Amino acid sequence: MKVYKTEEIRNIALLGNAGSGKTTLAEAMLFEGGVISRRGEVTSKNTVSDYNQIEQDYGNSVFSTLLYTEFNGKKINIIDTPGMDELCGGVVSALSVTALGLLTINTTSGIEAGTEAAIRHASKAHTPLILVFNQLDHDNSNYENTLEECKNTFGGKATIVQYPVDAGPNFSSIIDVLKMKMYKYSKDGKVEILDIPDSEKDRADELHNELVEKAAENEEALMELYFDKGSLTEDEMRKGIKLGMLARSLYPVFCTTAKKGIGVARLMEFITNIAPAPYEKKLRPIVRGKEVKMDAADSPSLFVFKTSVEPHVGEITFFKVMSGTVKEGMDLVNSKSGNKERLSQVFVSAGKNREKVDELVAGDIGCTVKLKETKYNQTLSLKEAGTVFEPIQFPTPRHTVAVKAVNDSDDEKVGEVLNKIKYEDPTFVVEYSKELKQLLVHAQGEYHMNVLKWYFDNIHKIEVNYLAPRIPYRETITKPAQADYRHKKQSGGAGQFGEVHLIIEPYNEGAAPKSMFKFGDKEQKLSVRAVEEHKLSWGGKLVFANCIVGGSIDARFLPAILKGIMEKMEEGPLTGSYARDIIVYVYDGKMHPVDSNEISFKLAGRNAFSMAFKNAGPKILEPIYNLEVWVPSDRMGDAMSDLQGRRAMIMGMGSEHGMEKISAKVPLKEMNKYTTSLSSITGGRGVFAIAFDGYEKVPADVQEELLKAYEAEQEEE
């Protein structure tokens, strides 16, 4: 393969709902460019893009796949992305290194849930779009309805460049109002470029004039030419269309039936003529080190946007050359570790087929193998440059599952698998919760977790169960209580003795320790000598007040008492959850001249605290989350009913981005499998964002239920 210059490269992402034809379109583009000699089919499991076994089993794209083709003297790098929003990691990473999105829309279905998700991701990445109306040869194909949906979604941005003459089973001709020609395709895929027939002339002229106006709007000089001449040349229109695309004010509409190759070559011609070159989209921000330009003559740097592992190959590192020229055998430095990495081989990639090249210039996309430590989101550059590009921000997980090996002997292997998978798919977040004693995987939804299960079952041969994650409850108190406890143990020699008297009360921010309490008819006066405030790692505070007078407990035993109390707060008296927001006053006790030691006072303090806690109006607190949900207006009632069944408190409603928005506070306990429920309620179109808000007391019936469950659990042990 020849070395393409930066201006000869086009980087595109194929976006759209599952089943819209992205992979088939990629296949057709590779065929038109001569990279493959025969088009594969998704149903035949022989496409270049969906080559992973899981993709062939599922019948749709699961990962983003890097491809390339050559056309019109240009190189087009293509990233075919998954169509389900739960597999959005591939979409987000693809948009981070491409300058154009082909939004593929199935004209039998129009704008679907996956289409809307792709639009959101493209908007966040500020990526220009071409709207590719696909599958126009189907019986139920409806160009006009699809166009109307696009105009409702994009407003005046959806701009016709092509329309079909006869969408449906007889579809074979496209009117191109930029070229003002008709493209007629024979059954063997050959195209004739003809004059527009008289029956279509009026409509074509009207749409051509609309396209001229839309092109002229993007530059003052073009507008002046348009006013002077009443029209624009094709080259002038190209310039205006390109400016509109870069500003995301113009989304050209193209027509294809990718399975038969209809319209694909013309689409590729448009991409090579008009689509942005890599340097025409703003360079990824640099967070540290030398500023660079997307220029082959600049200092070399590359950004890793994806890593994957393949059998018999090992780890493959996919990168975009951000500046300079990257050559085989070049040594660069990992920006994170400062260690050297050698690019022993450089490849261009078409699915699992990789072609070795000597070099890649700024703006190009390629891959390498056998790097020592470089992963996704890392930069390689010259040591003296120290350039670091801003990492990709992946979507926050929306679904959490606890993963447990069926056989305990496989626990370590499960951890190793999860540690690898999070590098291949960064939208998986893996953690071991010491508090919950569970290995947690945070994902985008149930389908996303099914993908992970497929790997455990088919690749690693490890049986795992998915469990509902435990809830990180907290325990606290609502009123003061008093207790004392004597720990005494004799065992022949020196024994153990320690007695602690204490009072506990709820902690409120800013409140000063008290000097007097009343329990029944009895008053207890305190002399607060020292106060320690401990900020707890799990939230809230413990305030420890030393009120010992007359030396009833030696000062050297107070840290042991505090330690005993803290141990019990780590395993609360009610349900074993962390306790928080408590003031402890240690005001009296007894020692033994021989038998008293630190362990005695630790146990005495722990047990006195536990006794007082149970008499202090103990309450369980549950985590509450702020929830924002966007749903289509016709599903608003169902979404509200579902939330009310989850003990949600509705905080507000409104409209945003053409959807109805619900703001609510909801207990984490009630959010299990919400991703699946919302998808079911809204036909996959609903989306939500969730963020921790704070802790609130659980209702009495919920507390009773939790206490019984904990008691049963303790009996089983």
C-alpha cells in the first residue's frame, strides 16, 4: 500500500441502530475500493467487519472494527460500530478519532432507539454527519416518512442531496441534485449516469435550488456569488456543503441499498471530495507537554483509542497518528509510565486482516502488536515532547451486577478475566467491594452483561453466576442512650479486666458536645476534657469525647476504647452495615492494677457501644440517588408509574431535546434492573442518568424486613 498524505485520508465512523446495515455498507465500501473481491453477508457470517465468534453468534456487531478502503486516490479509514446503545463504548471511541459519521438509517424502520443514541454521541463529539438512507429496495421501505422523521429530529439541517426514483422492490435509480444526474443501476450492480428524466425534472430543480441556498448560507462570499449569479457551480456548492458539515448545520441525505451496492460508489466519491480531512476537525486537546499539529513534518505522537486481544495474536493496539510520521521500528515513550515502547510492526487493518506498512502519517489510523504496557487512552510520543492527549470520557455505567464463580476454585480466574475485559471494553468498570464483600461489575445494561457472560462460557470456560449487588446501607441513632460494660476474664495467670461507662447521641454538623444528659429521673453531668473528630471513610463522622475525671480509666487505655468502638462502627449492631454520625462520651469506668490491658478496654468499649446503640433509637439509612429520565411523550405515564412503584420522589418534569424529562430521587435498592425496565417501557428510546445524592432513613416496614433478613443470615452462618 502506498503512503497516503494527511490531506488524502478520510476517517469515518459508521453509526446507527442494529440492523440498519452498517456492516453491509462497510462490506460494499471495501468491495468498491478493491480491498475485497466479493461482498460477504451478515447472515452468511462472512463479513470482514463482524469476524468475532460472538458477533457471528449474535448476528450483530458487538465491537467497533477498524477497516480501510481506497477510492478516488484517497484512503478511507472506516470504523464499524455496534448499533445497541448498551455497547456504546465502541461508538464513543470511534468518534474520538474520526472526522465524519455516516448515520445509517433503515428506511423500513426510520429513526430507532439506536439511531437516537448515535445522534447523542455524535453531538457530544461535535462530529459532522451524513444521513445514509439504506435498504430502499425493501417492500416496506418509506423514503418520505424517513425524511420527515429526520426533519423533525434535525430541523432544517437534514438536506437532500439524493432521493430515490422508486423506493421498494423495483428500486434501481437515484436522482442526485448536486450532480443533477440520475444514477441507474442494473441487476449486476453496474451504473449508468443519465440525464434526469422529464418526470423528475421539476422536483430535481426545486431540490437543487434548495441545496444551492443551503450551501451558500455557510460563507458570505458564497452568498454574494449566489445573489449575483442566482446559482453556484458544483465546486462552489461543494465548498459550501463542506463548511456546513463542519459547522454541523448541514446533514446531507444519501440513498443506498448497500447489499446490492446501489449508491455506494457515489457516496464514497462524495466522501473523498467533500468530507473533512483529519486536520479539518479540531485536534484532540493536549493536557500536558508539547503542542503538536496534525502535520507529517511535526514531532511524532499517537493516541491509543482501543486495545483488544485475539487468539494466536495477543494484544492488538489501535491508534491514530496525531502528529508527525510513525515508522516501523520507532521508539516512543508512554506518557503515563515514562517507559519506552518500540513499534516493531505497523499495520493497516481490515477486520482480522492486517497489512504491514512501513509508515503512517499524521491523521492516519493503524494498529500494532506486542506493546509492553500501553493501553487505550494513552499517548505515545517522543520523550522530549512529553505530549499527552486528553483521554476519552466513556459513559457512566447504568447497571451493576455482582459476579461469583460457581466453583470457589475459579474465583481468582474470574478476577483475571475481568481485569482483562475492562481494557478491551472500558465501559465495564470492575471493583471488589470490601464493604459488600462482592466482586461488582458496573455495565451499561443486561445485554452488555450477557456479552460478558458469553466470554466466560465460550472463551474462558468458567461458570459464573450473576447476583443482585448488596446495598451499602448505613446505621445511625436518633436519640441519646447510656450503657456500661465490664469485660472480665480469668485464666490462671494474669486475667483481663476493663470497665467502660459511656453515652452516645446523634451527631449533627456544627453541634458542640454537651455537658449534661437526663435519662429518666437521673441526670448525668459530664466534664468534657478533650474531643476528637474522626471523618469516616464511608461517610459521616464519629466524635469521641474524653470525659474521664479522677483517673477512673488511665489515659493510655482511651485509644483502645476508641478502637473497639470504631471496629463496631465498621460492622454496625443492626445489620452489619457501617455506622455513622455519632458522638461518644466516655465518662467513667474501672481498672485493675494487674489485669487491665488494651484488649480488655477495647472489648469493653466495643460492647458498651453496641448496647447503647440498640437503645438509642437505631435507624437504617439507605443510599438515595438523583435520577434524570428522558422518555418519549407518549410513554410519560408508564415511566411515572414505574418510578412511583420504586419509591421514587418526583422532583420535577419538563421537556428537553424533544423528549419529556423526569427528575426524581430514588433509593438505590429500587433501581435493580431499571435499565431493562425503562427500555421495555419506552421501546429502547428512554435514557437516564443517575448520581449519588445522600443517605436517608428507610421506612419502618423496610427496616423491619432488613432486620429479619440479617437475623436469618446470621443463623445460617
